[in-house]
Amino acid sequence: MDCDNDVFWTARQSDTASYWVRLVFKQDFAIYQVHGQCLHYYFTNYYHTGTDKIELLWSYKSDCLLNMDFMSQTHNIKKVPKHGDAFSEYQLLNDSVITVKYNFPEWTNEVNKIAKDSIFPKYFYLENESK
């Protein structure tokens, strides 16, 4: 991942978390880092509706060394993301916080429960560059 000019957004997770969720938006896609050795690339739509929003499409290509089979299973839930679905919507809350609305909340909650972590958080925070 070319990191020189990217702005990273991170989820707040405990120090004992198995995953390290970070997000960076590019021109037509987003890189969703689940772990240092696990990246998912999603297509995005950027649109204006009075407030700027970015829609993430369920279209990921994975570069991941972790076994994350639970990301492709239904978990006995009827409404699950399929290729091309509008999966989530990102909107700036302020200059350092993004809110996320998931279009498949029952499924994302179940994935978070299975992973015992927040793979799909409700907020992303601007990463502090001084770390």
C-alpha cells in the first residue's frame, strides 16, 4: 500500500484486539485494512447529497494471509451483501471522525461477534500522524 500521501482512518479497538482496522480512500476505491497482512479493496461511489458521502460497494478483492472465511458466509441471515451491493455509507461527522451506516446491520453485527472484534465499526477516526 502506497502510504506516503494517504490519510488513514482507524477504528478504536482494544489493545488485545486480533485485528487492526484501518481505512484509506483512493480515487475510485477504498483499501480496508483488517490486519497488517490483510487488505481488502472495495469499489466506491462518491456523491453529493447536501453532504458529501462515500458509498462502499461489496466488491472486494482480497490480499490477505488470514483465514477470514466468515466474511463470505451468510451465518443464517437472510439479508447479506452480494457482489455489487451498496454495503455501507461513510460520512464526515467532523474533521476527524467518519460515521458509518451499514446496509446489512444484522450480518455485520454477526461478523463482529464471530471475529470477537469490530471488523465493521460504526466510527472511524483520523489517524494521528505523530504515532
